[in-house]
Amino acid sequence: MKATIWLRIAAVLTLVHAALHTLGGVYGPTPPGPASVARAAMEANRFPFLGPMRSFWDFHMGMGLAVTIFLTVEAVVFWLLASPLKREGAALRPVLAMFALGYMAFAAVSMVYFFPFAAAMEVGIAICLVGAMTSARTATSPLRA
């Protein structure tokens, strides 16, 4: 498969991951029982933090939204990198390798602290990034007049 296709698939998967993270994670319903008790405690206990009053729920929501923002930005970056990858494949390999390593680390964190579906999505993104990296052209051909 072409490197650009791999990278565009990674972009779409990353955008889907951002959407599911937002809908299910950040704004998803809190199940009744211990989870709702924990949420209520996180919301109720406010304390001053570097000036303003905050709660652990504020930090939870802020981090969740930050992850959504970064996933969305990465999806756009992957989509935009697909075009230069045709010409500058070798130069972009280290960038794709770092993103792939990052997504593998993200998957490990998801397995330990979140759930397997998120980890599977992140492994899928990493596989697409490795596919783009390995199928990218090694050298650019000189332009002919």
C-alpha cells in the first residue's frame, strides 16, 4: 500500500479516536454507584490552585479536553503530511517513527489505566504510521527538464 494511504488511514483513525474520546470519555455519562460518588467528591471539593479555585473534576475535564485537542491536531498533521511524504519520504521517517513510538506508549498507558478498546485503536494508528514510514520512498528522484 502507498505511504500516503497509510498516513491518511492513520489520520482518520486518530480523528475517530478523538471523537470517541470526547463523546464517551469527556462528556460520557457517569455510571451510577461508586463512579458517581467519586465524581461528586471530585466536583464538591474545591481548593485554591495558583490563584483560582479548582477541583479535581476541573483537572479531569481539562486533561480530557486537552487529549481531545491533541488527538484532533495530530489527525490534521497526519493528513497534511501525506502530500509531502510522496516527495520527502526519507526526511519524514524519523517524525513518523516518533509518532508511532508515542502511540505505542499511549497504548500501554491505555491498557494499564483505561481499557483495551482505546489501546487497540492506538496500536492500529501506530501500525498505520509504521506502514507509512516503511513504504515511503527512500530518495527523491531528480526533476527532469
